Amino acid sequence: MDNITDTIAAPSLENITFAFSNLSYIDQLAYIIPHKIYLKDSPIIPEVINGALILLVSIAIVIVGSYSTVSRPSNSEDPRLDRKSPYWDPSDVDNTEHFVANKMQLYTLGGQNLGLVHVLLMPLSTAGTLYFLNYVMNNWNIDDINLWLNRYILAVSLFSIYGSLEYVLVASSRKLSKLLGGPLSNSSNLFCRYRLTLTADKDDNFPLGRLENFDEDEFVEKELKKDPKWNEAFQKYLSEEKIEILRPTSVRIIPKVTENTNWIFDLKPAVILPLTIGLIYSFYKYNPILNSEYNMNDINWLVLDSMAINFAIFGIQKIKFGQFKYGFLLLSGLFFYDIYFVFGTEIMEKVATGLNIPMKILLPHPGSSWGEPLKFSLLGLGDIIVPGTVASLSLRFDVYRHHQKNPSTAFHYLTPIAKPYFTAAIVSYFIGLAATLVMLNIFRVGQPALLYIVPSLLGGITITGLARREFTELWEFKDEIKQFDEKDFENENENYIEEEDEDYILNEDEASFDDWVDQVELERAGSEDETDLDEFRKFAPKRYTAEDFGPDDEEEDDDTFVIGEGSDDELDDDDDIEEEEVEYEEDDDEAVIEVLEELQVIREDLNRQPQRWYSDEE
């Protein structure tokens, strides 16, 4: 991971034997752009323009990468239930773990985010990779190393470039469809979704070959350009010749036992795949390391930056933390890592400038003339991806907070929400990166960007949380689905069964309950004619209830009581007793009737002898 901002030289047009006009269009563009941006008569010094470009590109990558991580939060409602919303779009159901469409997604459920172990290992693995590359560069030919690394990048770049371009196209089509409105009000009207169903034809009703669903009348009228009378004659002809037009079975009535799989897709890959292949081919064509016919001395910086930008967006998209504590811990670890490898050793600078691979953003300075080599400011992708992971979590926290403040609302990507934490993260990242560029121009030596970005970013998010009195909630926020743990489930199940089978045992702090029961029985045995409830209540802990029930008749003036822990269910008795009629006012509520009947049973239980009342079994 290159975490260094420095100035390096790039090859010039020297030793190029043909005219500038014979260069490819993209090579011409690579030299024209710097000279157009940095005008000689401009009052703005080149360092300011270069710094502004670095800030613009870096922040744009972080913003796009952060939005690519957003999906339906756990506290939101199903977007499919709110299709009438002006913000509804079919893509609202995409890229979320809350919808499982296949077995593979079920196997990996909850395993997308990085945990504590990953966070602790990342600085160590990064340092180990840096030492390994330095060792290889010292012992192998640098040209061979660059060749194999570029071949590797060429092979694996398909997925990363496709992933980043896919998000850009999806987000763009979603936004564009809303701006167009009318019949194009959602992205499925720009890129229609199709459903491909693979089933086993158990009925054996159809011949082999293509089976198409079409309307005969429309076919005759629009495609054959015939009138209805011709159609009638044609239908008669089909009947006489015993020709039957077959119709495909509707997907809705296909038995589940014969339906193997469904594939929901649209035509976005028809746009994304050519762009992806085109960029990969450009990386090969304008790369002298891979293509010996390319006459320039180095990779075209426009192609190199295009590859690096896609890698950075894809990195933010895939490196997701579920908790802020993990992001804070990783940034803190890389903070010291960056300081050591920039100030404590020259390994990082050697690797960053020695390897010619798209792991850095290059922004050029023009030379004083067309023949002089361009100079570049270099920013490692680590200085973009790592802060971007925390910024993306801040954005997801803002989305979560929106649905927390607006419960029972469906998730839609286009719903406007307040983003205080994401705004704070972007502003803090801007300040940290700007401070890096200022120190670079003051000292004229490479600076560890994370030295300035980490305190600024963590401080900005923390201050925002404290100012809004939400820091505890922010720190405890979990943007992750808990993985299913079979052992925990088995333990919970065993405990549940034991609680059902075993007698209820009071905790040590509830031991006074037995003493209270003994005292109640003693008092009750000593006074059969009259019971003083006030005398009994003085022994009872406050958490136990004691309720009075009036006498059933005038012959016996005796108060009875109920001992329990606020639950009538614990006082049920299975003994067969003779039910007495209970007079009550007419009430349609069945719950009231059940309570009165149960109270009658309790009163009769209390009139029995204590030794039967508290049996061992009970």
C-alpha cells in the first residue's frame, strides 16, 4: 500500500523519432491536458492547481465509493411495500443481505463485514507486503517484477473495474430516470428487467426447440399486414390442417418441484462489459511493460489513473466495517504504520516510486517546454481507500438514523436525508489531505498523508457525535447482520428445555419468599376464624403481590389473599375442585370472565390445609 505524497518525474518525448501528430489520440491528450490546465499567464501558482486537482479527485472517489456501500438498513421497511413513493426504484431491492435469493447468499449471510481479527491483521499484513516487495526489488530484476505485477493486475482487474462501473451506471440511471419522469420514471424503463426461468418439463407437452409467446391477431395485423377477414380464413386453414399453435406455460403456474432456478437480469452488462474490456485493453495497449510495440517510455498516466480510480472505488465498496470502533482502531494502527514507513525507513518511497502499477493516483505538472518531462504528484490509494471506509460507515449511520427518526418508512436510495456525519467525514478528510499538501510544499519531502488525515477524520466524526449528543449511539452502532451460531442456538435451546422440565428455583436474593410463606402458614393456622391481611403484608417483599377478595356469602366473614410474583399463571392448580357460581356484572370481555373464574379457584385453594396447599410436586 503506497501511502506517500511526493513528486516524481515521468518520461518525455525525447528519443521519440516521429512527430507529435503521429502519436495516438490518448497520448496526445496526456500531454495536452497539463499544458491547458497550467496556463503560463495564470495568476494561480501551479502548486495550488495541482493540490486542488488532488483534493477534487480524492474526495470524488471517497464520495462515490461511500454511496456504493449503502443498502437497506435493518430498521427500514421493505421498499416493495412502498411502490407508490416518488422515490421508488427497482434497484432499491438490490445489494442487500435482507433479501436472500439463492443458497450461496444464505451460506455467506452476515459474513460481509470485517471484524476485529481483520482489523488487527491489516496493518501487519500491509507491513509484511511492503517488506516482501522491498526484498524482491533488492534481489530480482525490477523489470521482471513490474512485468509480472502488471500481468497479475491485467488478469484480476475485470471484476474490480466491472464492479465500480456497475455502481456508477446504476446510480446514474436511477437518478436520470427521476429527472426524466413520465414513462421513464424508474430505471427499469431505461434498462428493462428480464426473468429467465429454468424448469424441468415434466409434462412433456412441447416439442424441442424455441417456444415463443405471441398474440395471433396482433401478428396478423401488424407483421403480416393482413385484414381480419384474411385472419379468419387463416384460422380455418389451421383448423382443417390440424395445426395447433402452442403457448408457453405461465411462470406463475409452474410447480415448484420442477422449477430449478430463476435469473433476474437487465441489459446494463451490455454497456458495462464493453467499457470494462475497453479499459483493460487500453491498460495493455498503452503500457510498454506489457506491450513492446508501445513506443512511449511509461504507462499513459490517463490510463493508469483510470485503472487506479476504479480500484479505489471498488476497494471502498468491498472493505466494509460494521462498527465505528473497528474503523477507528484500523485508522489508529495505520497512523503509526504510515509514520514509521515514511520517516523511519525509505522502504515505502522506494516501493511506491519503483513499481509501475496502478496503485497510485498521478497528477501532472507541465514542464517549461513540450520537450521536457512531465512531473507528477503521487497519492497512494491507501490514503483514499482507508479513510473512505470510515466515511462510508458514517453515511450508512446517517441512513440508519433517518429511519430511526422516521420509523415504519421504506428504504429508497433517492430519499433525501440529512447527512451530518458523512458531511463531517468529508470535510475532515478534506482538511487532513489539504494539510498534507501544505506540509509537502513547505518541506519539499514526501509526507505520510495518514499522519494528518487520521486525526482530522476521527476528530471530526467524534466532535459531531458529541455535539449532537449521539456519540454513545454512534459508538455502539452495528451495520451488520449477526452470523448464525449453531452452538449458541443449541445452548439456548437446552436452557429453554431445562426451564420447562425443572421446578422453578428462586435466586438467592429471593430466598425470603420461603420464609414469608412459612410465616403466612403459621399465622393462618393460628387464626382460623379471621385473617389479618395487614399482618401478612408486613412480611412480604414489595415485589410480591397480595390482593383481597371479598366473601362469597354473609355467613363467613373471612378475607383471603393471593401469593404470587405478579402473574396469575403461577398460581394455577390442577386439582379437581367443585366450581362455585360467581356473580358479576354483565361484561362481554372474555378475559374478565377468565380472571374471575381463576380467582374463585384460588380462593378455594386457600381454604384447604397448608400441607396440601404447598405439596412437594407443586
